[in-house]
Amino acid sequence: MSTALHDEDAVRRIANRLKRAQGQLAAVIAAIEEGGDCREVVTQLSAVSGAIDRAGFAVIAAAMQQCVEDDDSELRMAELEKLFLSLS
């Protein structure tokens, strides 16, 4: 299976999602270090986790699109299923 995403728009969207998650994670770390409210920390941490999960699903969706366009889709679909399940 190809390891690179070829859809530049998908790459940009995924990278932006991960950069937002990175910023959220930095805020969580700062809140923990500063003794922030535990409810707010958990809420922010949940948001980070969701953002990372959505980015992972977006990567898999882009890879699935590539499989549809390629001839070797049966093998690739098995690999994608394994990747998809690893996110759950």
C-alpha cells in the first residue's frame, strides 16, 4: 500500500486539523502545569482526542479513495480495514 497521500487538498485539511489539535494539546499541558480546573482539562483533552481521531479517519478515507482509483484494491482494503480498526 502506498504510504503517501496524493490528494493535496486532503493533505492540507488533515495537516490543519492536526495543527489545531497540537494547539489544543499545548493548552491542556499548560492548564495541567498551572493547576487548571480538572473539568476544563478533561474537556480540552477530550477535544484533542477527538481531533486526532478525526484526522486519522480522514487519512484512512483519503487512502480508501486512492484504493478505489487503483487496481489492487482487494489487498489494500484489507490493510485499510486493519488501520481503521487500530483507531477504535
